[in-house]
Amino acid sequence: MEGVAEILLHENELPTRVAALAGEIADAHPDRDRGITIVTVLSGSIVFLADLLRQLPLKTRLGLIHVSSYAGRNRVARGPTLIGTSLPDLHDQDVLIVDDILETGGTLRLVQSAVADAGPRAVRTAVLLRKPCRRDPEPTVDFVGFEIEDVFVVGYGLDYNGWYRNLPYVAALRAGPLGHGMCG
């Protein structure tokens, strides 16, 4: 596809790892009758979330939090901004935060703080992708799908300027005048 430099995670790799993550998450929640509340970070995690939900053998309910870190065609994050939430009552609940990618950690720290303020019983975090950045402070991440190199990626829900979310794989975007990855 035009704009894609290299496929990093092929279409057949993603469901296998997502199913394994669902198993790890279920194993970490032994009280299956209690269930979990999943808080997903919009919009990049939607495809990952849909696949994960179908594999989780737990009673679940869903909350949404919309955070933006990029503006338009920018490949460099400007810092996370909370745009809006649609959350159920999280007080005394087991919460799983689901995000698409861990780069600088700013988005996860913002979301983890917002969730913690709601008084949950326990909070865990799952990310599909993690880049090898140094983060200060390092956000807590309990479940990681894949470690990837520091390149700007698209596909499987991740976008560039709103495009490429529909790709069934994760790919590096061709380098352009706006830079490469996030880690520096």
C-alpha cells in the first residue's frame, strides 16, 4: 500500500498474540464471577479491543476515554490531551486499561491517573505495542502484545492523519519530512 514502508507484524501474527494476551489477562483475574471493567483509549485501540474482547473468558463491561496526542499530519506527539470520557462507575471495580501503543508514556500516565481518581479496587494495563523508549516516570504496564522498534506505525487501528486504521497488519510508515518515531 502506498505510504507503507515495511510490514512489522503480519495479519496472521496479531490474532495469535491477542488470544495469548486474553489468556494472560484472564489468569490474572481469578475471580471470574466478579468480572472486569475495560477502559479503552480511543481511537487507536479499537481494533485491538474488539479482538481482545472476543477472546476474553471473563464477564466484562466497557468504558471509553478519548485522548489525543497528535495533531493532524504530525508524527511527533504534542502531549496527551483528555478529550472526553464515557465511563461506568469504577469504584471498587477491577479495571483493565487497554491502549494501542506505549511510546513516551504520557497517554498512559494521564489515563491511569483519571482511572485511579475513580477509586477502583485494582487497575491493570494492557498495550498492544511497546517501543523501547526511556519514560520518566515509567507507567505500569502489566500486559504487552509486542515490542517494536522506534518507527511511526500504522494499521490494526493505528493511524496517520486519520488514515490506515483499516490495515489488517502493523506497518512502518514511510519516512517523511516530519520525522520518524517517538523515542528520539
